[in-house]
Amino acid sequence: MKDIIVLGSTGSIGANTLDVVRRNPHRLRIVGLGAGLNLALLRAQVREFTPASVAIRDTASEWALRQEFPSLTVFSGESGAVDLVRESQAEVVVAATSGMAGLPAVFAAAEQGVRLALANKEALVAAGPLLLEKVRRHGGELVPVDSEHSAIWQALRGWRASDVKRLILTASGGPFLGKPRSLLATQTSNDALRHPTWRMGRKITVDSATLMNKGLEIIEAHHLFNISYEHIEVLVHPESIVHSMVEFIDGSQLAQCSRPDMRIPIQLALSYPERWSGDYVLNNWQNTTWSFHLPDVETFRCLPLAIAAGRAGGSHPIVLNASNELAVDAFLAGRVPFLAIEAIVEEAMSASLPSPPQDVLDVLEVDTWARNQAQAIIRQKAVY
Ligand SMILES: NC(=O)c1ccc[n+]([C@@H]2O[C@H](COP(=O)([O-])OP(=O)(O)OC[C@H]3O[C@@H](n4cnc5c(N)ncnc54)[C@H](OP(=O)(O)O)[C@@H]3O)[C@@H](O)[C@H]2O)c1
């Protein structure tokens, strides 16, 4: 029986993780759940999975949870998730809070020396080397949940770093694949949220529409697999069946394939080094066509912006990530048009950036600085 904490349990990855737990009641036990504002769903999850502790960001909800579940330990506020991770005995922490808000708890989990099943890509993008060092120093392990990184991680099992020629990350292309910039200018948040192959949270779905998501994933892959940016490529694969590939020096390529369903990489992150049965999807390839082509970086400029930030390193990825988060929020709120997202990120990145972070506090300081910059840029571009 593995004891698990799920941070971001009320989100898309959180719900998929709980479904994996539901299907494996003799192997997995929930000891902690972390949520943001969705009290109703968290309540239902507490009733079903009976964790010992929960964290909810909304302090006003703490009392309601205590009233309804007298034996439940409830942490709340900004530091609630960190307290939950520090005070619970878990073997695996699934980090599925969205955005930089998830970073402190990801670091707290790394300090506990547990298995960190990492979905929250923002923590790795903003603080990759610091996070990996923390995991190593405390004797834990980091297992990727993102489908692309899970695919690469699987393909790399048993091979030496010197055997690898390049990593090929696949990208669905998002809902605006093939559209010219003139049409992108008028796309609404409803258009951007209509992803053709994956059902995900709102922020990552917009990142998928701008291709920023693939840029963030390149930075993630660089840190996770310790491979230079020149050896990471992107191929657009609209069917989302090949989740990524590794090319080896002998010319052989290993790919991991399945119909798109996040429960597969989530379950593996929990079951590893075992594989457990799971009838999540029907992988029947008769009469299917799989296509691959290069991304259009002239139309989707967030991808080259992210690669440039990754290559520059230091504070650049933090500023990229923070300005993108605010730009996406502003787009979802209808304050700026779709193409303003890349413009806001580009302008934030062109300022003279703070010095590279030496520790997590520096990362959070640069993040705050970048959010102030981005807010000022958004105010200039906002339609209201
Ligand atoms: N969805 C996917 O298929 C997928 C694939 C790969 C990687 N990822 C990554 O996984 C992470 C989660 O994605 P998602 O799609 O599951 O997002 P989501 O559906 O928007 O869920 C986000 C979760 O984070 C919680 N949350 C947000 N802000 C919080 C805060 N300040 N404090 C505490 N909790 C907070 C939300 O709580 P409430 O809802 O209660 O407010 C919710 O539980 C992201 O980093 C994303 O990039 C997702």
C-alpha cells in the first residue's frame, strides 16, 4: 500500500489521479489532498477517499471543513500545502497544482525525500537545477507525469546518456493548428479552450494553443534529462498518439504510444518500478494515420521565445513563466487579445532582468518582479 498526497486534487490531473487511486484500492491510499478554491469538490473527495489531512488555499473554507469532518486535519492559506506535505507521512506526492503557486509545496516534498510525481511544470521551468539538487540531496526521486516526459523517461530506461542522440517532443499543435496570424488575432478564450485531443485545465489549454506549453516542456526536458537544447526537437503530431521519442546514436528511435489519456502516465508515476494493469483506453490502430511535421514558429512565436529563455537560463525562464501566467489570465478574462500573450511575454523578457537566482527565495523574488513588470505591460495593452 502506497500512501499518497495529491496537491491540486480538484483539477484535471488531480481528478485523473484520484481515478487511478479509485481503480487501485489495494495498492494506493490517499493520506492528503490539496486544493485551491473548490470547496464543494474537495468535500466530495474527502468523503470518498477519507484522507487524514487536507490543505485548502481559501482560509474561509477551513471552518466548514472542520465542522463537517471533525477528525480531519485542515491546513489553509498560502502555506497550507507546504504544511500538509511536511506534516503527513506519504511515500508519493503528486504535484498537480497549476502555476508557480505550486512551487513551495513541490520544494517541501523534495525536502521530505519522497517520490515526487511532478505534473506542475512551472516549478521545473523556473527552478529546475535547484529542485533537482534538492531531490538528490534529500534522497528522493522525481518521476515525470507530463505525458511527453513520461514517454522519454520510459524510452531512456536502461540506456546511457552517451547512447542518446536527440529527444523529439511531440506536440498536438492545439486548437489553432494551421491557422494564419490574421485569424489568430480574433480568437476568443472559448476558441482557445477547445483542445482537439486533450481535456486539461484552462491555463495549460491556452498554453497549448500558443505552443508555449511545448516551449515550457523543452525547458523541462533539458533539466530532467540533462540534455542540451540543440538536442531537443519538436514535431507536431495532431493525433496525440506518439507521446514523444528518443533517437539513439545508432539511428534507432524509441517512442511511447497510446490514445491520449493522462491516467496512463499518472499510474506509471505511482506504480513504478512496476506496471499495473489498466484498461483506460482502447489502443486499436486499424485505419488510423499518424502524421508529423515541423512547428510553425513564425505563427506561434511563444515557442521560440521559450527556447530563447531556456538557452539564456538564469532569470529568463522565471520571467517567461511569470509573464506568461499573467498574460494567459488576462486573455482568459477577456482583457487582452490572443496575440497579446506573446507580445506581453516578449516585452517582459526584453527588460533588464534581475540576477540569476541562487536559491528558492531568489526564484520567488524574480517571479514577483516579473509579475509586476507583466502587470504594467498588460495595463497598457488591456481593452478594459
Ligand atoms: N491537465 C493535463 O493534462 C496536464 C498535463 C501535463 C501537465 N500538466 C500540468 O499539471 C498542472 C495542473 O494542471 P491541470 O490541468 O490539472 O490544472 P487545473 O485543472 O487548472 O487544476 C489546478 C489545480 O491547482 C489548484 N490550485 C490552483 N491555484 C492554487 C493555489 N494558489 N493554491 C492551491 N491550489 C491551487 C486548483 O484548485 P481549485 O480548482 O480548487 O481552485 C486545482 O486543484 C499544471 O502545472 C499543468 O501544466 C497538466
